[in-house]
Amino acid sequence: MDENTSQVRLFGTPWSRAAHALRDFLHRTRTPYCWLELRSNSQAWDLAGVAGLDDPRLPVCIFPSGERLENPTVQQVSKKLGWLPAPTRREYDVCIYGAGPAGLSAAVYAASEGLKTLLVERYTVGGQAGSSARIENYLGFPEGISGVELAERARQQACKFGAELLILHEGIPSPFVTGKTACYLDDGLKITSIVARTAIYATGVAYRRLELEGEKRFFGAGLCYGAGPSEAALTEGQHVFVLGGGNSAGQAALHFCRFAAEVTLVVRGASLAESMSDYLLQRLTKSCNVNILLQTEVVGLHGGRALSAITLRDKAAGREWEVKSTRVFVCFGGEPNSQWAADLGIARDPGGYILTGPDLLERKGALQCWPLERIPYYLETSIPGIFAAGDVRAGSIKRVASAVGEGAMAVTFAHRYLALGNEGMVSAVPVGNAVVPLRAGMAL
């Protein structure tokens, strides 16, 4: 069989946001695929069987079986690939939200210890770490490992022990009642309800937006959030800009410089030494096609269908100038994915990060609705039986190894909570600023 016909073939235009989303999903799920970029109406007709580059049927996805999907969503492609199973149980011992390093670690340890475990992820495994081209400071991998490969190994390990994984599912949780919580899982096609005795939230953080005019329009059409590992090979001969001063930005710059003609790292701070590991900084300064602009930020995005240029500002000198670029990768900052906590009334710090354990005791009013006599466990939130781990947690160390450790630790405390039996069950439900006792007969 021809190599191309044994892979998923994806046809689309270089400015297609939908095609970018599909490339990213296929790459991060390690699905073999071939990207065929269409640059003329004749190519669109000859290769993809559509009328032209503006045909609404693009992008076109053709599977090894020969089945064809036109302008498909990620959900439709994932269903065809078998990534959208349904939960096999009505009730689980622990439900874990977020399949980044913390969530995957929690799934491995929970399932290996015999807990009925469900791992729910709204996109795909790996989290922000999954977009890293190479992680070199994680214990046991002296040559480094890509975020995608590390996540896939962890996924296989969790599934080997019996954990169930649901990707492309959005969890809609509800407060604990009689020691259990209901959750509605939305995969974009249907809603499924499950019940869990404990919950671990490892929902991580999202890259910050630039808040510039045209940002939404250029997303997926030259502007990407994260290191964009699926895009690296497409940058050949181009000038790539990476925004950020942390390790993820440094790794992205080193990865892109293998393909692009030139890579410019745009850093808002005055130094990289405080925000980036020394080994990365040393490599960047020795790379012949990597430039570093300190105290600089992007203040303008320009182009038609796709990004074609950006405006840079030197914050120290106040000077602005425009440069041509069709590839910009945003790798700085993070905003916690914690709206679920606000919906449940779980205590957060001013930045939106989840307060747990000792931090709850130190912040005034954080435990005013705490219904138990004991104090919260180390990774427990302001609602008993709900735990937080990884980057979404206030005070966490933003490193893969730390997230993995917190995921495993959260399972230990979930075990402790479950072992208490009736003593560990919630006797009241936080509602706003009040504690409402459970009434006889209340059930899920």
C-alpha cells in the first residue's frame, strides 16, 4: 500500500484555522497523517476534488479506508478514529479532570491502586507540556523527550492499569451531595452523566492572549498559542517569532531553528536568566539563527486572510517597527482554567488559582463554608473530597516533574478521604456564602 494511503490525508489552505486545528489534533494523538497544502484552484480540484481554494468543503480529510469527510470538526475526525468512547460505568471512585502531566499521573496511580478511575480531557492528552518539542530536565530522560511522546507513554500506562480516558469531553461538575458528585460529560455530540466519590482537578493553565486587534482572525492562520509542534516542518525558509521568556518559549525557539531560516525570541523582560533554565539560555545564545529581543513586545498584527507582518515595540526606547512574518507562536504567561471552581464556589486566589490545604487556612474567609471538623488535606480544596493538582493550583511549581508529583499525591489524599467512609462524607453543601444541611432523602 502506498505510504500516503496508509495515513490520514488532510487537504487545506495555509490560512485555514480548521486545518490547523486538525493538524494539531492528529499530531498530538500521534495519528499518522499527511498534510497537503493547496495553493491554487487547480490544485484544489485535482487533489481534493473541490471547486477552488474558497470552497466551503475545505479542509478535506481522507482516511486510509477511503472514507472522506469534508470540512469536519475535530470531534467528527476523532470519532472516526475511535477516540470518542463512552464511560463504561455509572459510578467511579475518582474522576480526574485534565490529562496533562498532573492528571495523567493521578490516573496512573489511582488505577494502579485499584480505584475505579475516569480521566476526562476537553482536548487531548499532554496539556501545555504536550506542545513542547522536547523536555530535557525531566528525571530519567537524559536525551530529552517530546511532550507528545511523554504524554502518550503516560496514557498507555494509565490505560494498562484500567483507567478510562475520555478526550474531547467537557466536564460540567456539580457540588458533592452525600459524599458523591454528579458530572455531565459533553463531547459535542451528546451529554453523558456519571457519578464520582472523589474528584481531582488538574485543568492546568492556558496561554495568555495578546489582546490585539485581529488576534482572533489570525489564530490558526499564522498565529499559534504554544510551541505548535505540528507546524515546525511548515516553517522552512521563514522568519519565525516566538513570544515568551520561559522554558517553553526557549524550547520552541530551539526546535524551530532546525527548520526556519531565522527565529526571533521576543521577551518582555530585561533578562532571561530569571525565567529560563541555564542550559536553554546557553544553547539559544550559541544558535546562529536565533535572535533574542529583550524588553520588547508585539503591539500589532497585520495581514489579510493570514498573518503577514507584526509590529514590535522596544519598551525601553519607545521605538516601534514593522517586520514581515507569517509565523508567530505565543508561549508566555498562563491563566488558570478554573471557571469550574467559581461555578462550584471553590475558593481561589485573586489570580484565579485554586486554593488548597494550608493556603485555605491562611486566607480569610476561604473556609467559611467548610462542613467538616477536620482541616483540609494538603491538596484538598474548600469542598471536601475535591482536590486540585498541577499548574491550576495556587503556589504550584510550574514544572512537569512537580505536576507529576502532585498528581500522585492527590491520589493519596483521595484514598484517605475514601477510607473515612461516612465520617468523610459531606454533611452540608456550600451554597453561596451559606452552608445548607442535607435534607433526608436528598440524592443524586
